[in-house]
Amino acid sequence: MSRDNKIPYQPAALIFLIILIFFQNINGAVRILKADEVKSRIRLHNGPIVSDSDSLIADGLLLVRDADYKIDYIEGVLTLSSPHNEYQQLTIYYTPLPAWLKKQYGIMPGQADRPLPSVEPPVTSLTVPGKARDEALVSISGAKKFSIISQTGGTSQFNQSLEMTIRGEISPGLEIAGSVADRGYDPAYGAINSRISELDKLNLKIYSKTFYSEIGNLEFNQSSAYGGSPPKQVSGIKAAVKTGHYDVSTMFGRPRGRFKTVRFQGQDRIQGPYRVAAENRSEAIVPGSEKAWVDGQLLERGADKDYIMDYPAATITFTPRILVDSRSRIEIDFEPLTSDYQREIYQASGGVMSADSTVFFKTGFIREGDSRDRLKVGELGAEDIALLENIGDSVSFNTRDGAVFDTNGSYMERFDTTGDRYFEYVGDSAGEYRVAFSPVGSGDYLFDGNDIYRYVGRNNGDYLPVIKIPVPEREDYFETELGLKPWESSRFNIIMRHSSYDRNLYSALNDNNNIGGQYLFLAGVGGRPTLYPDKSGLDFSANIINKNFKARTRRNRPDRDREFLIPDNLRPLGDEREYDLASSIIIPGPYNFHFNSALLDYDNQFNSYYGAVMLSPDNISSLLPMLRYRRLTARYDTADVALEGVNETYNVGLNYDITDKSGVTAGFGHDRRQNQYYGTLRGTTEKKYNIAYRYGPARIELEKYDEDTLLADWKNIVARHQGRLTILGKIGDVGGEVYLTARQVNYGDLIEEQLMARVRGTYSPVRQNLVVGASYALSDENRFERGVRYIEVESGQGQFILVDGQYIPDADGNYIEIEEIHSSQAQVSKGEKSFQFFYNPTDVYLKLTTNSTEDLLESGNRTLLWMLPFYSDGDQPYLLRRLSYQGETKLLHYADYYFFNLTSSYNFESRRIGGSDFNKSESAIKGALNEASGEWRFIEEGNYFRYKHDSYYSSPDNIDGYKVQMNVIRIFSGGQLNGSAAYRFAEDENGARSKQYIVTVNPRLRLVAGGETSIKLEGYRQDIKAAGFVSYRLIDNRYGGRGFIWSIRSDYRVKKDLRINISFSGRHSDDRKPRITGRGEIIASF
């Protein structure tokens, strides 16, 4: 059945199911908690709960899911959003997910499942967890969900999802574990025809002492990378066998990405975001595939650590822990998502080890590349293929003209003052050309959003009017390793790697010039040379790499160019050879002696040699200093001229623990570099002084940095002073974290100051029902201009509908709102702050929350007043500003309610787009009085609101209004009945006004156990005075002079393992066609 087919019998089938539900005798679960039993986090069930089967009633009022509480249906855990101690009684209705279709073999009833490992056993040690049994047990559990949505004026949509786990013992010693998750479908195939490769997650493992196999979402370890590499994410199958001293493994699959690495310099006062892109292509990054270094230091990902990754946007932003400037050397390994062709990877390997483990041998082969005939989007034409066949490995010529003459196009042809041709956007269907643009790195156009590209001059933009033809590639990789251990504390390894890279699978040209090898010899005796060795030791390595060798992962250590004083413009013409020697010698006395040296040579083009000695104290904590000296000489041969370089470095360091809680570190470094690589003698001298004191969770660091440059003479060009305060932990009733960095940089007469911070603190005294929390973050970043755009999706999958040119919020809509990144960018001071206050003594409930984000442009000024929670200077220039204030007050507490309630909210957003500011704001104040008498509850409400939206936003308006409402609630054993009458008045700045009279009836009935039926009926009459455009906010999305809005929802368990949720909703008015939506869900658990 196609997912686009209309299904005329669906409503009748759904009504039949509703009738069937009412005749079922079903038992659900109910928990009633008293005040002292109500916690912020409540475990309802030791296992999954049926989705949407929950209802919560607190003190007689129904709570709203996602607003008042959240629930983890998999873990069976409930989390209350509001403070839990405000409820006197909480009643919870839910349905545990029953076990169905459990298969058992040879096990006595009641015997518990044996726990299974959740982590893949390594191939080198395939063991059976625990003692083998004669009995066997395989358990399958999960749920299958089918859903249907049908709307008047639209098509019917069918979706399905699956959650399944399997685990157990197939036979003694042979175990199985796995899971399948499918929460949607690939639009290319539809829901029913989704293939197994399109599932969200599939993972199945079968293993024993000697065998391991896995299918689905795999992790492929790439151990050959320098310093290790994150596992490669692959969808496929792998198997491994280990018996005796032999092991064999194989794997086939489709990788999510391909390895790339980039290096670039930072920018002064810019923490990010920096675009992470290779070959001028900005592509989404496989999550978790990156490793990042700054100045050779490996960083940790995380908002509370060193950097933050935006994987879809392919950007990195550094936190205040890592201060970035123009001298920062940034290196990032990553995997961009494969976007052009389907990729394939094949792997086979094997190894053998002697009985005494003194000799081992292993070999392996890997092929990874594009499937030439499986383009992900579209297809190549004959002209495209012919172009690829003729360009060989010169893949930068893979473009064709993107401009096509079309009288219904959006662009006109123009010529600039130099006579160069370009295209100008003139509006949809108002031009003579239809133009496609591609990102090229250094282009002529910038992207302004909404498919608009703007010409900015040659090489001043990011895009060109060309179509890039994707070029398929493939690489073969072979590796062999022999390891020897002839005596104790000795080690010898010989590694040979061979690569063959086909840059263009469509062309036979240049196919033989991308073959190379790497030959690595490692030897060592004694202990590994480290800073604090257990015993003396020596290591030697020789690494020879052919010019055309292509490594699959990082092959060299970060910051290697600086280590060997390699010229910036060096393009190796021959093979690369590197020899390293390192030793640690324990000598009598308080010091250990370390020596290391290295030689790097590029065949008669460049060579560099250094030697270094170091004396380190025996203990990590010592009053004796660490001493290190290093000298390097380099020779760069170009045009038969030998150009020399010299580097001399010495360091002194001290680390001493004063007490168990306190200590001090200090250091001094001197690094002088000189070279004649560019014809004249140039050089830099860097001097760094630092001292740090730590006490408990606090640490304070001071640093001074001087940089002298040699041109005609030595001259100081940079003097930098930096201080940093770090506090992590809790002191008394106050806990949190502080990262505060202040920097002053002198560039001659120019002085720049920078303050970066991330501060988070909470004050929560014991037994006082008081919580005060605040967080602040400041950083300098380079931000892109961001706009708002709506794109169409499948009916029922969006959050908006398009009515009268307005995008109106609708849970069953067919549009989604996205934030669109433009090419224009600006340096900003990013400030983020939040404040929370909660106080709940006996008769008072106070809650206040504020959040603000400000991208302050460089021309603006942020004062100390910004530290105030409610303060934001609206007179300053911002690229983006968001404010959100929420307050709640409750007074006079009775048995299960507060008599007086007051809530207020204010939300503001400002965007700068194309040099103009566009604002929107929404504010509201709501007051309510509660009274109760027996099973009756009376609520009188008054609500004042104001909306302001500039013309950029959908449905611009400037509206003020109010609403008064009277609610009557009757609670009885089978549910509750709500009724209300309301009057709403709204008026905009042009005099348009709306008066609404609304009556609502809302019964919630538990007609049978295990489910609930909710009915909402709303009738309204409206007087509208308006001419022309009417914002949906003015009429609160109620159209016409008279109308009726209704909904019916039934959530019931038909059988022990089958649950059906059905809902119908409709909107009717006297000036437009009715809109009816029906949803049905069937959840079968097993």
C-alpha cells in the first residue's frame, strides 16, 4: 500500500475500534502518592511503559505532559518539572509494557535470566562471561507501533516504528544479544517498504569463547592512527574467530563518513565557531568522529570542557578553558558524512602468535571507496560522465556552468566595471536565468537566505554559479606487522603498509601515480622512556614514507611542522624519512636523565635534526626543578641554494605539593627560532612565564608571554598578560563551577583586552525550600547571520500550516520552521546568562526564571550592569538577541491548592539581517483565584497579552488584548468534568479588533479500567472589525463569526499486549471549509 494512497475506510475502522474498546475489561496501573512520597524523580515500573498511556492528577488538577512533567517510557521513570513538594496528593495512571512472545528453551519456570555483557568483547580475548550452563534461554521483547493520520483536504499517512531487544543463550557457551530500533522510514521507500538498511538502529551479536559475529551498526577500530582514532561508524556485518594462537576477522559494510584532517590558525579574540571543512566543502560531520588539538594539546569535547561541536553545521567553538588567538595552531581529524555516493568498506585480517608470545605476525587488507553507480541524489548524465572521464585526477575541474536561460528565472545577467559577468537576484520569475550555485571556498557570491545569492566581487565570497559533479574515489590499504620479543623487556616491530588510491573511478588516466608505501621499524629495550620511569630504557624508530602513500588515518603527531621547523611552503618532492631515539636513565641521586633526538629528511630537499636532554626529579612533587634543553638545525635546499634554520629551546619547571589540598607550579620557557627560508634572516623569540596555586577545588594561574621578531633587528611585537581562575566543587550550601580568564595584549601602542567567563552557581540551604541559581558565559566569537525559513514536509509531520499566507502553529501541520545560516558574518561578544529563584514556605510559592542570549556586535559595549538578571541594553547593536522571563506567584495555600495565583512571561527576539534589525516579542500576565467546595472546584482567570512582530516574521502584528474566563470543575470517581465560559478582546495598532464569546466543555472519563477518553467541545461567537490582512494572533486562530472546535481522544489497552490510541479533532467556522484530522495508533508489545 503506498503511503500516498487515500484510505476512505479509515474513519469507519477507527470508529469501530473505539466501540470495541468500550467493551473491553482492561486493567491499568494506578499509584497514589501522598505529599511526603512525591519526589522530583519517581520510578513507576522496572521496565518500559506504553507510550502516551500516562495521566497525572495533582491535587485534583490534570497535569500536562512535557510542561508539568516528563516521562521516560523506556526506563519507566517520571520527572516532575515543577518543584515536587508543592503537591499534597499525586495520582498516576499508566500501563506497563507487558512481555509477549518470550521464547524459552530448557529452562525451569521462574528461573531468572542471566545478565549479559553490553559491551562487545575484544577479538583478542573472546571469552564467555560467567560459567557455562546446560540450560538455554533466549528472550525477545519490545513493541511494534503502527500509526495513521488522515486529514480533510490532504492525503493519508501511514507510519510504523519498532523497538525490540533480544538476549540470551542459544546453547551452552553460545550467547546472543542485540536490539532493533526503527522510529520512522526513508522517504525513498515509504513506511511499508522500508528496508532493513534504513532502520534507525540494528545491532545483533552472537559470540562464544572462540567466535564473535555482529550485524548492524558497528564500530570499526582503526588502531593504526597516531595516538588512536575514534572508532569508524559502519553499517554492515563482521565476524571473528580465535582458536589457539590464530585469529581471523572480516568485515563488510557502509561507512557513515570518510577520514579528513584540517589545519588552520586561530583568530585574535575569536573562540569560534570555526568552520571544519576539507577541500572547500562544508559538510555535516559524523557525531563523535573528531579529535581536536590546539598547539599540539589533545582536547576534550564538552560545554564544561574544551570545545563544542556543531555536527550538522560542521563548526567548532572553543570554551573559555582554551583561549584562542592568531598564534593558536588548530588541527582537527574528522569524518564528514558521505553525501555524494554510497560508500563501501571491506576488511579482512588474520594473525598468529607463538605459544610463549615472543613472536607474532598479522596482516590485513582494507578497501574503502564510493560505489560508482550508486549516487545518493539524482544521476549523472552522459555529458557529466564524459567530463569525469577526461579530467583524470584533476578533480578540481569537475564543474559545469550553473546558469540556464529561463524567462521564468530569478536572476538577471549583469557586468561589473571590469567587464566580468555576474548574476543578480531580481525576484521569483522576474529574471531571465535560472542559476544553481555551489560552495567553492574562494568564490564571488554570498548566501543571503531564501535561495538568494549576492555578488560581492571576485574571490570575496564563498559560492560560484557552477554545478559540481561528484567524483567517486576508492582506496586500497594493505598492512603487515611482525613483532618479536627475544628477551624480557625487549621489543621489535616491523610494519609495512601499502596504499593504492584511485581519485576518479570514472577515469583510467593517472591511475598508477597514486601508489605508495610506509615502512616502520620499532625497537626498544628496558622500560618505556617516560617522565617518571620505573627503570631505564631505550626506544628507537625508523619511519620511511613514500611520496604517494595515502594514510587512512592520521599518520604524524600534531604540531610536527613546528617541532621540526618545517617551512610553510614546503611541498615534498620525494620520500620522507624520520628517525627517533628516546631514552630514560635512572641515575643515583634525586634526578632522572632523559635524552631524545630525531632526524627528519625529505630526499635532498629538506632535513632537520634535533637533540634534547632533560633532568627530571624522582618524584612528581619536589622542590627540585625540571630542566630541559633542546637544539635543532635544519637545511632547506631550493634552486640549488641551501637555506638554514635553527631552533633553541630551554625550559625550567617546578611542581610542589604544599599540603594534601594545596600546591604550587611554576615554569619558564624560552624558544628562539631563526631561518633563511625566504631569502633573508627571520626569527621569533618566545618567552613564557607562568605560576599557579591550587587549594582544594580552586586554582589560580598567571602567565606572561613576550614575543620578539627579527626583521632588521630584534623587536618586541607582542606582550601578553593572562590570568585564570578555576573553581570546581561545593563549599557549604553553595556549589558550581567558575572558569574566568582575563587577557591583555600589547601590540606596540595598541592594547587589546579580553574577558572570558563561564560561571555557574547554586545556593540551596538544607530544609529551607529555597533554591537560587545563576550562570553566566562570555566569549568572543565570529557568528553567521541567521534567518528564519519554513519548509514543507509530509502532512502531519510538521508544526505549522499555511493559511492565508501565515504559518500558523498546528500539531498536525505540514511545515517546519528552521534557522537558516547566511554567508554574512560578524565578530561578536557572545553573552549568555540565566537566573533561577524558587522559594516555597508554607503559604507562599515563588518561582522566577530568566534566560538571555546576546551576540553583541564589535561596535557595541557591554557594561557591568549586564550581570543583573533582568538587564539587557536594547540600545546596543546585536546580531542576535533572545530574552525570556518567566515568573510565578502563589499565595494562601489550602489542602490541595493555592487561592491566589499570578503568572507572567516575556519573550523577545531580535535578528540583524542584511543590516536591518527585526524584532518580535510576546508578553502575558495571568491571574487566577481558586476555590473549592467538596468535589467542586471554581477558578476565575484574567489574562492580559501583547504581541509585536516585525514584517520579517510570519504574520506581522502589534496586538494588545485580554481574556477573562470562569472555570467549573467537578471531580468524580470515573474522572472529571470541566466547563468554562470566556470573553476575549484583542485589538491591533491599525484599529482591527476581535471580540470572542467562548463556551467549553471538557469531560475526561475512565469508562473502563486501563484507559481514558477525553472529549473537548468548544463553541464560539466572534465579532470582527478588520479590513485586509488579519493576523491569526488577533483572532487566536478562530475564524469566522461562529465556529466550533472539538476533539476526542481514547487511549485504551484492548488486551494484555495490545494498546490502541485514537483521536479525532475538527475545526468548523461559517467562513471556511471544515478541517478534520484523525489519528490512530496500535501498539503491540511482546
